[in-house]
Amino acid sequence: MKNNRLVYSDELGSTCPHCGKSLQKCCCRVQAPARPNGVPIRIERQTKGRKGKGVSLISGLPLADVELKQLAKELKQRCGCGGTVKDGIIEIQTHQRDLLLDELHKRGFQAKKAGG
């Protein structure tokens, strides 16, 4: 039995979890399921489990993982704060829901504020 599985290499960089190729050569690009028109993207504020610190959660975006991370990066730069993408939800460490709403509208997304 031949065992030539790559364990670690700093030459290739990140690899796709689906096909095993480098992200630049990946051809599978898993697409997120398309959402029907009229289903809004929700921007909500949450402090639960964060010791009182608030974050803005953006859920329902019909984007693939790579595009979702790129959008999160641009929104973080626009707000001047940190954040992350977890399970298809963008978490932005800010209370600027109005700014996020305007940015999503400029990009053509039908978004609305949710919660209090």
C-alpha cells in the first residue's frame, strides 16, 4: 500500500477541503443555494455570550464561502472594526447597523434590520 498523502507543506498555501487542490487551482467552488427573490437579508444586533459587547450579525446572504469572506472583509474595512464569518453568518464587531444596511443596499442586496 502506497501512502504519499501530503501532511504539511508551506509551498502550496491553503487547500480546498473538497478537492484537495490549492485554492488558486480549485475548480469545485461550492456554491451556496440560491435564495428566492424577495427574501430579505437580516442585520441584527446581539450581545448574548459576549459579556455585554455587541456585534452585528448579517444572515441570509446568497453567496459562496469565498465571496462571503470577501464581503465580510470589505464591510469590516468600511466600519473600521473586526469581525468574522461563522456558518454562513457575518459577525461584525460594531453597532453600526445603519451603515451596514446602506452598504448592502448599495451592493444590490435586499436587506433589513431585525430585532431591537
